[in-house]
Amino acid sequence: MKRYEYKVLDTGKDVEQQLNALGAQGWQAVGVTMKKQLFIAPPQAIILMRELEPARKAPPLVEAHA
């Protein structure tokens, strides 16, 4: 089963730099939030997500026989 993690990034002056850095780490923008009253306003936050790496399987336990 695939698992994902999410992050919300507030927009600001350096949002482009932040998005570039997060994109290099595997994050993808999947949505934005906006003020409903202002249709021409920039997004207030950007929603990001990335797939979590599957957990590594532990090696089988070896039982010692006496």
C-alpha cells in the first residue's frame, strides 16, 4: 500500500525558492488555498505531497539451536 505525507507551504516572498528546494526532495504541488472573497488574490498556501518510501523489511530472525 502506498503511503503519502503532506505539507502546507505559506506563500511569501521566497516561495519560488522554497518550491524548487522541496521539488528536489520529491515534493509535488497538489493544490492551493485561496481567500474566497478575492478571486484575483494569490494563493494563501500551497499544498504539497510526496510518497513515503516503503518500510524496509527486517531480515528474518534466526533462532539459535542448542
